[in-house]
Amino acid sequence: MKTIVITTEYIKLQDLLKLENLVETGGMAKQAVQEGEVLVNGEVCLLRGKKIRPGDVVSFQGETYTVAYAD
């Protein structure tokens, strides 16, 4: 599981996908989310603006990511 460090309260799901270069554009992020390809905490998430906070787990294309605050 890869940890993504953020300095804000949360990161939107679509921004997380772009930040980690899992998709090239916001449009690709939107498509992946709307097609049910992304899991948040083990459940399909269809909201690309979903707020991902530390402790949440995101799965996409066989990879798993979690979010943590910067120390």
C-alpha cells in the first residue's frame, strides 16, 4: 500500500488520481470514477469530488493507496 502525503484537510478523489499520475487528465479521472473503477474504503465510489481524508483507502487498477498528513 502506498501512502500519499497531503498538507490540507482532504484531497478530492479526482485530484488524488491525477496527483499520483494514475490518470493523465481530469476527464480521464471523471471517466474512471463514473465507470466504477475506483474503490474507496472497499466500496465503489462514483463521486469524483469525494473528499479523501487520512485513513481512507483508495484502490484503482490493482493498486492500493492511503492518505496521511505531512508531519
